[in-house]
Amino acid sequence: MKVHIQAGKRPRIEMLPLIDIVFLLLVFFIYAMLSMTVHKALPVALPQSSTAKIDKKQVLSITILSNGGIYLDKQKVLLDRLKGRLEEIHAEEGIAGVSIFADKTVSYQALFRVMDQVRLAGVNRISLQAEVEQGS
């Protein structure tokens, strides 16, 4: 911040450097907040829903790809091994819940097979993820 003092005039404070610093701090904090967001699932084309909400309390993500591949937090897992893997994680760390990211082309039966394995592992809080429908 620069102060100009001229003989016979009142001192003047230059505001432009102060505004620059404020904007730099604003950009820094916005970037810091965005980098704190954790998304553990793989990218898939989610179906749309006009009532979809973001639930930030989920711990594990299960992704079901259109080709039938199942991923538990970006690690590929077979359907018959999913229950055991969830039980291991639940015994070690505990599971608050599971978010399922299923591609919109995945069959209803395949989705329920995964949900059954999650429930058999003792996890009862299951959240199906969807995108917000455009135009609503």
C-alpha cells in the first residue's frame, strides 16, 4: 500500500494494490476449497434425476461400468469377492455407507446383485448416485 504525501495536500492511500492482494487471497481460498473435494469413483455416464442431492457422508464408492466391471474405490473387484472385501474394510476401519455409481446402461439385475453383496457384508446405508436432470 503506497501513501503519497505532497506539500500542502492531504495524504492519499492507493487502493489498487490492496484490491489485488484481496483478489489473490480469494483465488487462493477458492482453489484450496475445490482441491479438498474427494471423489473416489471412476467416471461413468450417470443417469439423471430431478431429486438427486450430494451426500458428503459416504465413505466407499462402488462403480459398475457398462461392460460389467465392478470397482471398489478405483480397485477392480469381482462380484463374488465384493462381500469379503467390504467385510475386511468394515472390520479394519468401519463403513458409514456406500455410494453406488452405476452406468445408466447397467442392467437392473446386475445392480441388485451388487446391492445384495453390500447388504450381506453388513452395510445397510446404500446410496445410488445420479446426475441432476437438465431443464428441471
